Amino acid sequence: MTNHNRKNIFVNSAIASSFIAESIEKHSNKTAIGGHSIFLGQVRADRVRDKHVREIEYTAHEPLALETMHTIREEIFKKYPLICMHVYHSLGKVAIGEICLFVFTSSAHRKAAIDACEEIVERIKVELPIWGKEIFSDETHQWKMNNL
């Protein structure tokens, strides 16, 4: 394995659009890149049993999540010819319409970036110990179930 740096993927609260834009802009000088793939996970205004989701409060077992993400990162770099990979996930409360997950992959050609990005998103949903508590407009809540 390549032993890329371990990275903290967690961001307190929502992921700002300015942060996403700055991340993209920083790659304009990396001229070996020919394609980027970006996934943005946004909190939906779901309706559950006649209640409306107002926000999701994310929590995680951070040490285990970071270790698992590092393993995923190493495996993805080994499998795909990526130049860059960035993953950010919110912790804390994120309101409907706000971004809670940002995955950004870059490679010389688009297919590797797209395939890697998709695999990372799917693996995050299945493997990382991150939980979302859906908070409804009436202040009640339920734990979110991921639909894959």
C-alpha cells in the first residue's frame, strides 16, 4: 500500500459551498488532472409518518471511522489511478438543503475519477460508523436508516 497521509474527514456542521469551491479551485494548477468527480450529499426534507425532517444531527465513533476511512482511502488509491482524493463528512446538526458529505476525486482520465468517487460513497455508507438522528419540526427524532 502507498501509505497516504491519514486525514481528518470530519467538519463541524454543514460543509460550506465556499469550501467546496475553494477545494476545486486549488486543483487548477495540477495539470496532470484530466477529470474530476464530485459527490455532494445534501440533507433532504423527508416526510416520515406525517412529520417533516428539519435537520439531521450526525455523530460518529471518530477513531474507528478515521481508521476505516484510511483503509478505504489506501484501497481506492491502489485500485484506481487517482491523483487526488478528498472526503469530508459533517458532524453535528445539518439543516435541510445543506451539504453533509463531499467526496472529490481527480485523475488523468474521467472514468477512474467517476468510478472511484462512486465506490467511496458506497463504502462510506456501509462501512463507516457514522449515525444520523433525523430531527423533526415538532422536536421529536428518529435514527436515520441508510437506503443504499
